[in-house]
Amino acid sequence: MVHVTTKIDRADPTRIDELGTFSAATIHEAQGRKGALESGIKPLDRDMSFCGSAFTVVCHPRDNVMLQVAISYAQRGDVLIVASGDQPAGQFGDVLANACVARGISALVTDGGVRDTREIRELGFPVFSKHVCIEGTVKETLGPINQPVVFGGQVIYPGDVVKGDCDGVVVVRRDEVPFAIAASRERDATEAAYIERYRNGETPIQVSNLAAILETKGLTVDQ
């Protein structure tokens, strides 16, 4: 028997929306260069983006029965994190994508495979996957829902906040969301100031204070 946990603690929706205004790369850098999922997990379309609470599910390789259970119990705004053993099988397609949209689910992120990619792109539902594959799956093996999972090189807890965009996916611990927002805002302001200095004629060596470092390392330049 497998017990399914559907009740999880989530961050404040306003905070999730605020965090979602920053890029995945900015959040990753701002929170101390942590939380980035492995780079092989990519969006089906570069314009896809999302930010929401992690609703985790473990699927047996080449099996999607627990994914269908997860879709049935996830709440509006949740992000389905589907750990399925890095197998190139099409466990998710346009039919289930429509089910996700109807339930208000924000996105799906999987280390497995998806198919019907054209239809999913036209639907506009954010899907980030490790594989695209036409091979089908079975509906046989039960597995856990809303347990911590090792996924994409990170440990993800149910209720963690997950942000994805064209550059990748980053995870923020639920209780660290306020810090990540403040740190991301500060980083964006700092980078905007750098860009303004570049436009005013300064070089990266000047803006980043690299002269002393480069001299110490023995860099010489003929001018």
C-alpha cells in the first residue's frame, strides 16, 4: 500500500509571484549560487516560464500512473516535479497538459520524456524536460507523492518554490523566499548600474575592479 500526501505547506502566493519576476539565473546567483537544476532539463519553448510551489511525484521508469494521480491532487499554482529515473519515454503529452491547464497547475518539470511538443507549445503550458520521446508508457507501479526527492542534482522538498525560464530551473527553500527576493532585487540593481557604466564608456576591468587582480596574476598588456 502507498500512502499519498496531498497537504503541503506553501509559500505566500504574493511572495511566489514576486520571486517570479526575477530570472532563474538571477535567483541562483543571488541566493549564493545554489538551487540550479542540471542544465539538461530545458523548456520545450524558450518563451516558457513559471514560478510556483513544488508538488513532487516519483514515477517508475516508463510508467506515468503516479503522474496522473499527482495531476488529480495538485492545487492551482503548483509545479509538478516528476522524478522518473532519467528515462527517454513520453510519459506526458498534450492530453495531460490540457488536464494541467484545466486544474490551474503552473508547470511540469521532469527528468523523463514528453511528446506532443507542438501541441503543448500551442497550448502554452510550461513544460521543462530532460527528453523528448514518442515512446509510450504504462500505468502499473505506485510511488510516493510529496516526499523529498533528489531531482536534477538537487534535493527538492514539497512546497519549495521553483522558478523556470529559458535559461533553466532554480529551487528556493520555502522559508528562504523572502531572502531570495531581497537578494535578487539587490543583484538586479547592481547589474543595472554596471550596464549604465558600460554605456558611459567604462570597461569591464574598471567596472569589476580587476586591475589589481590581473596584475597579481601576471597579466601584461601591450598598448
